[in-house]
Amino acid sequence: MKTSALFCFILLLTSCSNSSEYGDSSNYLSTYVYDVNQAKIIPNNSDEVYYSLYMNGSQAKWGDLNKQKYNSFAKLFNDESFNKPFIYMFTQPVLADTITKIDFICKQAFDVNHSQNSNINDLINISSCSVKEYLESGYTLNETFKVTREPLTSFNRRKHILMTSGFTFSFTQSPENLNSCDIICKVYRNNDLICEVSHIYQFN
């Protein structure tokens, strides 16, 4: 629960614009990420060890001089009638791509049930943030974004769109007889691998 609460707290601090501009915006979202082709892992150390997974690709921003791509996404996702001050815009990049699966493959034998180069999705919990429900409600929900923490295996049973491009995840256990593991993270759109990243994880 600590990871999910911290993830939500970070989003609250960063999701609203700090702009001092006056006036209203017809859009809630400020940045769309599409054609995802990059991923990055960043370790975070607190009371509970967790990691951040960031995805990136091309971006369409509210402030772009040529807003054709941004406007096409705003129309597609029904984000054209927010009509609230700029300071309430959601400034975290949001995925316009549909993410269907995230896999973690450990290059070493993690334990007796997970041999070398095997899938360890069942050992990972993931936290994600969605704005899909808020947009679909016509901006009527009290919660402007929804944070969900769940096993990765559950996450992978659904298609995901309009998620923030940053996720957090943690392991449910440490490996047996290893202090570190080289693990590959693979991200899929439908059946297509769109990006992957390898990271060496340290376990105490």
C-alpha cells in the first residue's frame, strides 16, 4: 500500500500545471505520448523498495505551435470541453498508445520456480494511473485520475489506454541465492514488441 500511496502523492504534486497564466482551457490533458519506442527504469529507495518504468516516444503537446496532432487526440478522446483554468490541466504525459502487455524476463534463475531466462510476471506488483474514466465521464467524476495497484498478471489481462507514461512496480520476493539480477522489461502494443529495457536489480 505504501507504494500506491506514494505514487498517488507524487501525481498530486505534479499533475496540475504551475502556470500563472489566466484564462480557461478547453482541454484537460496537456501532453500525449504516441508511437512509444523507448523505456527507462529508475530505482527508488524509501521504506519500501520500488522502481519506476517510464515510456516515451513522439509527443503532441497543448503548447505546440502546430497543434494538429494534439487536436486530433483531443477529439479522439473527447477532451475538448474541459473549460477550466489552465492551472487545473493534467501535466503528466499520457499514453495515446494502447498497451496490452508488460513482461519481465530474468536472465538468471530467480528461484526454483523461475529458471534462467524465464518470465517472472507473477512476482511483480504494478501501480498505474489512468485518466480514461475521468474523460469518459465528461469531467464529472470527483477523482480526476485513478491509481490502481495490482499484480502484473492482472494488469496484463486488460488493454490500457490514457495511462500516464510513468508506472511504478515492486517485487513480491527476493531471488534465491542472488544479490542481483539482470532483468529485461518488454512492452507490447497488441502482439507487437514496441520497446524493451534491461536493468540490473540489487537485492539485499
